[in-house]
Amino acid sequence: MQPLLSQGTYDSLYMVLWATLVTIGLGLPLGVLLVLTDTGGLLQNRPVNKVIGVIVNIGRSLPFIILLIALIPFTTWLVGTFIGPSAMIVPLSIGAVPFFARLVETAVREVDHGLVEAVQSMGGGIPTIVWKVLLPQALPSLVSAITTTVITLVSYSALAGAVGGGGLGSVAITYGYQRFETNFMLITVAVLIAIVTVIQLLGDGVVRLLARRGRTS
């Protein structure tokens, strides 16, 4: 039991880690772009904003299990297989990017527009405004968004076990469900709860630290 749970936990964390990095790398600029291209934004462009918004909404509306199956040909083409933890990074990332992009959009919109205007009045360009104002000011909310996204990815990774993705989901299905070994199921659930709890506590701790520093500065 111990080796199976250890391997399952490692595979789940492996999938979540890499999917998180990809999600942040793609979802962060996408969310910022949604704000910049919106009405009144620094790069106001309604057609571009509408197209991005539609793509994001479609990605968010698809249940992950359907997305997982629909992406099998693309995943196979990209990594050579649709089975295993490495293959699951593809659908996990694609499923999480639209979700994270909307969270980023909400976080960035909360930034005081007066700060943006102040930097503009001093001749600051868009890159300066994004990197010196929008992202730093929205950082606590962005960390909270990352925390929420990582927990969602943990849930997605467990679901990926249903189609050969490995991880704790696969352990729960193969041993806990198909072999009627209740102990495996209960321990798997306990491990998942522990992982989510640790992630949430770490995320909340970082948010409080950033908020405290923001009040001090």
C-alpha cells in the first residue's frame, strides 16, 4: 500500500506543479490582456477583447472530463501519448488557463486607476504600468488566485486518473473502487485533503504577509 500511495502522490504533485507553471505562464498575460484591451483600457481594442473573452469562456464552460477526452489526439501529437502523468499536464494546463485568466482579470481590475494615471502622467509606458503598478498592486489577489487554481488542479489531477493519468485518482479507482479495497479509498481521500489543506494554508500565509507589507509601505 505504501509504495502505491507514495508513487501516486508523487505523480499527482508532478502533474500539478508543471501544470501550475504552464497555467501561470499563459494565464497571467491573458488575464492582463483582457483588462488592457477592454473599454477604457490602455490598449483598448474591443474586437480583440471579445475574441479573447469568447475563447476563455468556452474553455471555462467545458467540464474537465470532456476536455480531457477531446484533447486526446492533441495530447498524443504533442507528447507522443495520452496516458501517464506527463501527458496529463497538457489537458490540465489547457483546462486551468481560462479559469486562471479570469481570476487574474478580476485581480488586476481591483487596482486603483489613479495609480495608473499617475504613472502615465510621468511618462510611463504600458510595460512600466503593467510591471510597476498593475502586477505589484494586485499581487496579494494574484497569490490568492494561484492558490485557488492549484487546488483546482489537484482536483483535476485526481479526475485524470479515470483515463490513465496516474496519480492518486488512479490509485483510488484501481484499488479503492475496482478492487473494493475501502482502506485505499479512505487513505487516498485523506492524502488529497492534506495536500489541499497545506496548499491553502501556504497561500493564505503568503497573502497575509503581502497585505501586511503593503500596509506598512
